[in-house]
Amino acid sequence: MRQTILGASGQIGRELALSLNREFDCDIRLVSRKPQKVNATDELKSANLLDLAQTLAAVEGSDIVYLTAGLPMDTQLWVEQWPVIMGNVIQACKTHGAKLVYFDNTYMYPQTAAPQHEDAAFAPNGAKGRVRGEITQMLLDEMKAGRLEAIICRAPEFYGPGQTQSITNTTVIDNLAQGKKAKVFLRDDTKRSLIYTPDASRAMALLGNTPDAYGQTWHLPCDDNRLTYKEFITLAADIFKVSARYTVIKEWQLWLAGKFNPTIRDARELLPRYRCDNLFISDKFKARFPDFKVTRFEQGLAEIAKERKLI
């Protein structure tokens, strides 16, 4: 069986390749513009998912395809490119009879304190959330019509080792690891739902290799002992052996910074999620896979500290 990872150069794709190699008997193909081996036996294929012919060639011969590709935090790029990528991947999987496992985010969810389940209605707060909702609906329509066997794996914000890219890694973990003040958006007293990137990849590999998981949306598993950023920073600082210093950045400061920094400007549609508790519920996955060990915050942060030689 060949399992192919589209967008294999990101942290999720790399950890997915490790999980598939470790847990399942399969051939692994890694696809990106400049793919690099994660396991010694990986097959490498260069492709641009914006090109249908290249996407078709990348998927050919695959039994299961994982879409883990990402785009820079640029609203215009998302609006222009995500529908093309999803359309090409759907077409390629249908053409070659491959199953699709799509790694999704929560940008299209309401940014309120209401608990988020798999059937939450889409209520995006900006253009990035709207386009993510649109491409997810594209896939749901194909699944409902029986034209494609697929799974949607949805995850909240990341934290993790390696080259994990997230607001929490960039503003909290990286700063603390360098002995700097962490930065917190808007409030330090709201509960956060964060997923450890190796857990997200392990869970996605497990779902992709579970036949009765197809045709559904799954929330990937998180530590339910949700922490506020104040608590998260206190815990991380204790593990990293640094001072738990941080600054809460107000909304007007972020608005001003966005005038000069396009990345901050493009992240502003996500700000409402930091004003209130973020309750991402992954009970469905935990009930279906009771033996899956979810990494606790203290374990995940300790692994990051070891990787960075802080302990």
C-alpha cells in the first residue's frame, strides 16, 4: 500500500511520515516543491499543487493521500490558491481512486466560548476563515455525493517541537526559550485549546488507516486540562528554567503593529478567539480510540525543552 503526503515539508507532514513509517506497513511518498526524506525508504516527488497535471502525477499509484499543505499567512494568497489546491487534489484522488485525508483548521468556526464539536456551524470572521470554510464544503459535498472516500481531520492551534509554526510557538515558546518576555494576545486568563503537533500527526495516521473512520469529520485529540496563557507560561518557564515574564498585547497595539507588519495584519481576524475561552472538544476521537495516549502539556513542553537543550 502506498500512502502519499502532499505538503510533506511542513512539521505536520514530517511527523506524519514518521508515524506512518513507525506504525503501519506501507510505502510512503513525500510530495512538495522540494521534498526531503524523513525515513530512509521514503519516495520523493516534486510537485506544485497549483498545477493539476503535477498533482495528478503526484497522486498516481496512491492508496491513501494526506493533504497537509500550508500557505503563508497572506490573505490574498489564501483566497486565490486554496480553492485551486483543493480542487486539484480532489480531482487527482477521484481520477486515481485514492482515499483522501484532509488536515483542516478551525478558522471557519465561531470565535466564541461555545464548545466546538465536529458539527459546529461555520461562521468565519474574515477572508481566511471564509475560504477555509469554502474548500472544506467542497470536500464535504464530494463525500456526501459518494464521489470520494475521505476524512476531515480538524485541529486547533498548534504547539510543538521542530519547525512548528503557530502563534503560541512564535510568541510564547520561542521567546521563553531565548530568555525573552513572552507575548500574549489580548488576555492571559482565557482557557486555550492547543494540540501537540506529534499528536496531531499520530492521530491523522491512525484515522487514515481505520476504514470505518472515512466519511466523517474528526477533531484531533488535545489535552483537556486546558490552561490559560498565564498558566501555560508559568508551566513552560518552570520546565525551561527561565523567568515567567510576559506582556499582554492590547488590541490597539496589534492594530498599530499591523500597519507595518503584514503577517500581524493578516492574523487579526483570529483575535476574537483570544478574548474568550477556546473549547475545542475531541471526545469523539477519544471514545473511538481509547488507547491513544494524548500528550499532556507538561510532557510536550518537556520534549521541546530537551530538543532545545534547555534541560
